Amino acid sequence: MSLCGKSFVIIGLTLFFLLFSLFLTTNSILNNGYTQLERSDMERNIKRAVKAIENENNSLENIVRDWGQWDDSYNFMVTGSKEYINANLDDMTFTYQHLNVVLYTDLDGQIVYTRAYDWDNRKEISLSNETVHKLTAIRPLISPGKYAVTKGILTLPEGKMLVAAGAVTDSQGMASSRGVILAGRFITDVEKEIISEMVQLPIDFIGWNCQLSPEFADARTYMTSPADMYVKTLNDDYVAGYTVLQDIYGQPALILRILGPRTITQQAQHILNYFIVMLIAAGLVFGIVILALLEWSVLTRLASISNVVKKIAQQKDLSIRLAVSGHDELTELTENINNMLGSLEKAQTRLRYIGRHDALTGLYNRTIFEEFLAKSNCSNESVQIIVADVDGLKLINDTLGHASGDALLRKAAEVLKQMCPPDAIVARCGGDEFAVLLKNHPAEAVADLCRAIKAAAAEAEFDTPGLTLSMSIGYAVGTKHTDTAAELLKEADNHMYRDKLLRNRSTRSAIVQTLKKALEARDFITEGHADRMQEVVRLLGVELGLPDAKLAELQLFAQFHDIGKVGIPDGILFKPGRLTAEELVVMHSHSEIGYRIARSASDLVFIADWILKHHEAWNGSGYPLGLKGVEIPLECRILAIADAYDAMTNKRPYRLPVPKEKAVEEIRENAGVQFDPELVKVFIEILPKLP
């Protein structure tokens, strides 16, 4: 057998055993890892389903709390008023709230009123005596000053039901209970579909003590408490997850099953197949290259390539290229080396460019600018230096974000590049500072150029609402034989700072006004929110006897209290549904953003503290400082009532307006909780004067 043949056999056997070992190891690691991932994913889905069921039960708890702590319900327990029934317990209420049973009992467990209704099929249903007995036996914990609701799953002859029961007391929650209100919802196929849509996976329930199929019976043997979860592979396409749901008395009531596709495992198999193909391909290429290298002609050509590469390394010249000949792997290697050399040459050029230029703006960086300054000292030409600083960059970064600040800097660089002559050296020397080096320009021309730069900056346009470009500029002009470039730079810098001090107040006020206009384009001010707020706080202030100066401050506060919302993303500000915990943190930050904006503008600095605290609550549950009672400024307490009233009575992205009477009742109920109770009384007195 020839040496080539022997080499082929040795290489082939070596590659075969290597690939086989890698396949076994990889297959074991991937299968175990993805099986665990599949189990973890199913357990997360089980928890999501349980959470969805808890949310359904929580909705019943909210209904019980709303109706149980209500003067009308409290009076109904004595009067049995038909008006109460007609107004609150009609078909629409059962259908809208997805209720099947509403039950009122007195303190002795005697039924005051009950109704059972099939909201899905829109018809009355009857309850068995056993069901009624079980429902009336549910007694929530009743204690003065603390409202408790008993909720959970109840097993009934008609099926499984989600129930919640609470005491019936007055709206203040201080009166002695007159009985119990219970709300129930059967776990029907429709309810299963609702929960399935929430978790985006098929779910099913079966009673713990029912006749179980082998699949559910097998799962039951592994579970005894709600914390237990069981995951089982059904076939190549599906995996099932199980958990136990306890009833209201802490006993196992239902077995919950979730079906999920085996996407993770199938993906793992695809990855393994691709990996095997890649291993085989790599092995074949490796073997062919080794065989080719055994040929004398290959070794000769490799030596030639090595010599050229050694020459490139010695001369450090990346422009040298290897001669390309033939049509084989070595030719490809030669071309790849040439391509690599080309890429390295481009990278070297790019590194030189990066070493000389600012990455954000493309202008020269400070190091190169200082080199040009040093060279100018050795020249017989006159030197002129312009220093420009972007006004309000920190304010823009803090409110609209660093992306907007970067856009501001890029626009400033663009303006400088467009307005300066072609031979000018334009550089970014710091975070918001730019410098321009000119030669042989008279002082009048430099002054005109500075004015032109300011005008062009003022006219710059941006895609982001709220951005406006303003630049403070200073310049210094030297002669051929006086003033070093460093001295001129210092002089120009001093002039720039004087310009900034003169412009600082008006510039920041202009930025704040621009931010307000940006808010008007995004928030509810365009619908008259600010005007209504100003009128309500003015009426409250007049009723409290505040002086005219304080009334003017209050109205300015009402106009700018939500200025911080310019820093809140649109996806959160206009979200129609409930915000997540993370989104709430972002939304709550608008008070602090507004505080920083107001602090930066002399026209608003005196209301900055009010803007920071305008979401504090009387009982200390507000944000961001958790202030209580009179610790909250009076102006903030006034605005809180006006803002709540306007928010409830006007349309918002997340809900429709409510009647004014309902809004006033809500404010009255939250007196002493969210609002100053004394100010609530004053607000109620001025209601006839409200627009």
C-alpha cells in the first residue's frame, strides 16, 4: 500500500473514532441539558397557569371588597331594597363580571338574597340544597378595622367553583358587619379557554377524587401539595405538566394539566444534526489538507508562501501580496492570506483614523487638535481659534436620554463642519466642547463666522421632539509673531465661558419651554388638561384665601407639574393596559425628572420641590419620598385633588372617563388615604363652580 493510501487509512480511522467520541459526548450533554430546560420551561408555564387562576380568584375578591365595603350593600342587608338588586345584580352585571352566584347572608348564616345565573348562556340556573348549604357555610374572618376575604376553590355537585366571601360593612369599613357577601364563578370550559388564552397553552382540569384516566392517576401519585409539580413526556411532539390545586379548606380539589410542544427538544435534535454534519465536513477537509501537505510539491509551495510571509513580517509592509498560481487548496490559502493582508491593511488604516478622530462625530479628536496647535507655533502664519460648547447637554441627557444627547452633539459637529472653511481644523475636545483652528483670517471674519455658527445652530432640525441646539462660542485672534496657540486657546475658552454665563438662563428656559412643547405633542395637555388643572387649583386656592401671588404660583405649578413625562418612553406613557412593576418604576421617575428640569430653569426653580412631591399621598403611600400628612406641601395636596378629579373625568389612553359624581365619590372615599381630608371638604364646597 502506498504512503498516500496508508496516510488516508490512518487519517480516516483517527477521524472516525474522534467524531464518534464527540458525537456520543455531545449527544449526552445536549439531551440532558435540553431535557432539563424543557422541564424548567414547563414548570414556569405551570406557575403561570396557577397565577392566572389566582388572578381570576383575585377578581372575585375585588368584587367582594367593592360591594362588601359599600353603604348601599350595608343598607340592603336591612332593607332588602329592590332598587339595589335592579341596579347592581342584573344580567349585565353577572355577564360583565363573569359571575355565576351572588349570595348575601346575615350574621346567623340565613340567606338574605341569592341569585345563580349562567352568564355564558344568559339564563337563570338553580342550585342544589347541598350547594346552598356549602356556600352559606363559608364565613370570612370578621374583625373591626380589618377587612378580610376568604377565597379559593369549592367542590359542589354542579362542579368546581371559584368563590370569594367577605363581610358586609359600610364604605368607611368602621361599622359592625351585618352579614356576608359571596361571589362565585364555575370553572367551566369557557373559563378554561379564558385561562388558556392567558398562558397561551392548552390547559385542563379534573377533580382530585374523580375517576381518573391512567395519565392523571399517574400524575396524582407524585403530588400531594400545591408546591408539587410533575412533568411527563407524552410523545415526540408534546410534554405535559401537572400540579394540584387545593380547595378553600386546604384539601386537594383539582389536578391542573398543561400541554406544551417539545420545541426545545426538537431544536436540540436539529442542533445535534447540524453539529454532526459540521464535524463530518470539518474532518473531511482536515484529512484532505493533511494528505495534500504530504506531497512534495505542496511542501515546496508552502515554503515559498512562508518566505513571502516572513518578508512581510520583517519589512512590516502590509501592501505586499503573494503570487497566486494553480487551482487548488494552496491557491485558496494564498488568496486568503492576501485577503487577510488586505483586511489588516484596512484595519490598520481604520485604527489610524480612530486614533485621530472622535468616534461619535467623525471630527478630529483632542490629541490631533493639540498636534495641529503645536505645529502652528512653528509656522509664520497668523492663528485664530474658536471654542464652542453645546448648551444644556446634561439636561437633555437627564431628560430625553443619552441617545438624544448624542444626536445633539452630532448635529453640532455637522453645523461646525458646514459653516467653517474647508481648510479649518474642527475637533471635538471634550464631552460637549468643540474647537476650530483657523489660519490667516481677520478678526472681523472670525466674528462673522461665530455669529453664523450660532444662527445655523438655532435653525438646526431634529427628528426627536424636544431637541434644540444652542451653542456658547468664544474666539481669539493672534498675529504672526505674538501669542502662542495654547494662549489663544485659553483666551477663546475664557470668552466662551463668558458667553455661556450670559446665555445660561435664557438657554435653559428655552430648553424647558421646548421640552414642554414636546410634552404637549405626547401627553394629555393638548386636550385642555393644563387649562382645567389651572382653573381647579385656582378655585381651591381662592376658597382657601391664598394671596394672588400664591395663586399665580399654583397655576404655574399646574401647568408644569408633569414636565418630567418628556423622559418617559411612549410605550409606557400611552400603554392602554395595566403597567408592569418595572414599567411603574419608570413611570414614577417622571417626578424626579421634572424636578431636575425645573431646578435647571430659573423661571421654574421655585416650584421644583412641588414637582418632586406632587405624587405623595396623605397616608404616606405615595412616591418618591413617602411623605405623610402636612409633611406634603399644601400646593401638592391641592394639586393631588385637582389632578385626580381631572384624570377621572377625562379620557386617558388606559380608560374612559367616569361621571363627575362618581369621581367626587371616589375622592371622598380616599380622603385621609390619598388626599388631605380638610382639602377634600373645601373641594366639595367649590364643586358648583367647576367648569
